[in-house]
Amino acid sequence: MIPNIPLSAPDITEAEIAAVTAVLRTPHLSFGPELAAFETAFAEYHSVPHAVAVSSGTAGLHMALLTLGIGEGDEVIVPSFAFIAVANAVLHIRATAVFADIDPITLNLTPSTVERVLTRRTRAILVVHTFGIPADMHALRDLAQRHNLAIIEDACEAIGAEFHQRRVGSFGDLAVFGFYPNKQITTGEGGAVLAHTQAHADRLRSLRNQGRIPDPIRANEEKNVQRPDLVAGMEDWLHHPDIGFNYRLSDIACALGRVQLSRIGEILGLRRAAAERYHVLLAAIPGLELPPLTLPDCTISWFVFVVRLPESADRPEIQSFLAQQGIGTATYFAPIHQQPAWRNRIDQASLNLPITESIGACTLALPFFTRITPSEQERVALALRKGLISQK
């Protein structure tokens, strides 16, 4: 029987397994040395002073908005062509998500699409680097500065991507990353927020840890006090100056992430090679539009490989045909404003998102992961070609 080809798969080696096992042999399963080591390595990789590891990218978005003081009565501009978490995080803080259209090539927000929806209540732009393609951060930062707006980068799909030889995540006031198993690197579940100031980093660390002082464990260690789960350290551990959340990331996850991050050059190289193979294999299929392989002044971090089907194609039928061949696919992304959870929350008649809606109706994500083989990609290409031909 021919094995199935999944839509995605993590790339875990013996080094990651050894690192996780080593943590399990210690008493430090949370707030231990692996957390500090991972945060330090992640900040250094992006040339940003502070990194705060959290339980998910969604948690990171929530905390980033709160850290910037955004709340009820404020508006945050977001793309509708994105994972639903970008809008949900805005809703969680009782602010208003305002949807802007996207560029038809990069699938990212642009200054012109953002300017169309600016109001006096706009406080921030949540810029998503869609599918690992960098947004035009120079132009968006100029726009934000002119209107006194904050920028949060959602780089959950884009670790290692570069814009003008500078890594994404280093441009915004804060930047959020996600490490779900389908991402370029994984911690199982998890994420991180990058911050440029100590004040933002302290606020993030307090929010992730039930509103405690930023790092009670490290503070206790500096005072030679035992861990706060012991009686001697309970004073700081049970002191909550603020309202926070349980958005912590375990040392087990951080050990996994630290090794993954050390291998990121290899990982991104293999993923780029897989993207290049798909371009060769799929180039001759009539009507199929492929994602850009290169863009000026950009280095793409290949998160997924999403094609656009011909207008005449029946997408559900194509997916069914590929599934019968053991090939996983997904429709990235169904626009947020068209999702059942959001459809009745906004005035649909006021929206003007023609590019978002057009692209959302025809995208198809093909199997894509670090260790996908040339023969697996050949199977995918052949099956997709057959599926499209059968509809003619």
C-alpha cells in the first residue's frame, strides 16, 4: 500500500529527543534553565534585546495587545486573509478588529490597503507575514509613524524570513511567533514575543505568569532562595501585583525549541529546496498559479506551499480526489470575515476586500514539510494534474 503524504509533519531528530529527556531527569520542568536559554537564543537570532516564551502564538498576540495598552474603544487593523487568531486576539481585549485588503502577490497588508480603513480610533496595525513572505515593513512603519500607530508583527509563519537583510520580527514595537508542529520549528505547542524595551519585556513576563513580578523564580535564585514551590520561596510566588494569565511555556518545550532553533539554517534550506522542486514540477499545469519563489529585497521563509487553482476548478472535488490518493491538502485561508464565528459580528456591507475574497476562494495548500521527498512531491504534482484534467 502506498503511504499517505500528510499536509505537514514536524522534523524531530535524536538531538531534540535527547534534550527533552535531559529535562525530564531534572526537577526543573518549568521556569528552569532551558526557558532562559531558549529566550536568549531566540532574541539573539533576531538581534532584538528581549524574547519572552509563551504557550502559543495566540497567547502572544493577546499579551502584545495588552502590553501596548490597547483595549475597548480602540481599533486594530488586521488582514482577513490570515489565521483567525489575529482577529480573535483583538476581540479578547474588547477592541475592534478592522479588516484591510491585501496585496495580490505577497498576500500581505500594504500601506494603501491600511490607509483606506484608518479612522481616528485606530491604535495599531497587526502585520502578518503571510506564509513566510515578508510584508513591506519600511513603508508600513513610515505609515504608522505618520499616524502615531503601534505595529505588532505576526511572524508566526515567518521565522527566518528577511526584509532588506533584516529578520522579520525586528521591525515592530512587538513581534509574535508561533511554534505549532506545522511551523518551521516547533516546541509542540508554544510561541514567543520579541520586545525592544525592558518595560515591555517585564510586562509580558508578568502577564504570562498570573500577574506576578516578571521573574519570581530568577529573583529568588539571585537571593539564594529555594524554588517558589517550596515554602522559602512562596512570598514572591504568591504575590500578584497585576491580573495575568497562565501563558507559560515549559522547560520541556523550550529544550525542544532550543535544539530546533540551532538547526534552523538546515531546516529553512531544506524547505526552500522543496519549494523550488514544486515550482519545477507544477510549472506546466495550465491555469495553476504558484506562489512567488523570489521577491525583491526579501528572503522567504517557506511555511507552506499554497497554489491558486484555475477559476474553473472545483476545489472540494480536487481535494476529494487528492485525498483518495492519500494526499493531504487544506484551504489556506478562508477569510476571517466569512467565518461563522465572525460573519454576524461585522457589517458585511461595509467591507471592501475584493482581493482577499478572490484569493480565499481558490487557494490550496499542498503537502509541505522539511523532510518531504522528491518522490512524494512528484506524486502530489501528478495527482493534482490528473485531478484538474478530469474536471475539464
